Amino acid sequence: SLEVPGSESRLEAYLVGFDYEYNHSHKIYLNMLYDFVERGIESGVGQVHLGRTAWEIKSTIGGVPSYRHTFLRHHNSIINYFLSPLLTLVPPTEWKPRNPFKS
């Protein structure tokens, strides 16, 4: 997400299903991210939420991760008992953060 101090409003942008070959040759995804940030600036929102995937490319335009907790509950209490320890075994996604605003 990209945050503007002092503003509570938020623009959410989610992208689903595009042609990966065309994206590779024309940088569609990156340009859409720039367009969403531009729309957020023009609208004066305090935050542009760009979704939960592709963190590395989003960091190239100044995006920073906002970590969230996940709550998961099954209707069967026995499954719930075993679910929590199993979820701790799932490793976090590895990615290399970028910073376009180097000093």
C-alpha cells in the first residue's frame, strides 16, 4: 500500500486475469500500477491498496507491505485444534523489496 499521512480515504485496485505474454512485451501490469497510483493522487486519497500479490514489482513504484493477521476457523473443533500448528509451518513468501526513492 502507498500511504499519505493525515488522510483516511483509500483506493483499492485488484487485477485479475491478463495475458502474461502481452504483459511481458508491453509492461501492462507495471503501467496499470502507475495508473492506479496516479488516480489515487488525483483523487486525494490517503492510501492506494494494490492487493496482496506481486510485492516486488509493487515495491518498485514505492509500495510497502502492510502485514495482516489471518483468522481461520473451521466448523469442526477437532480440525481447528490441528489447524493452528499446521499454519505455522507455512513459510512466508520470499521477495526482494525495492526502493525507487533512494537518497
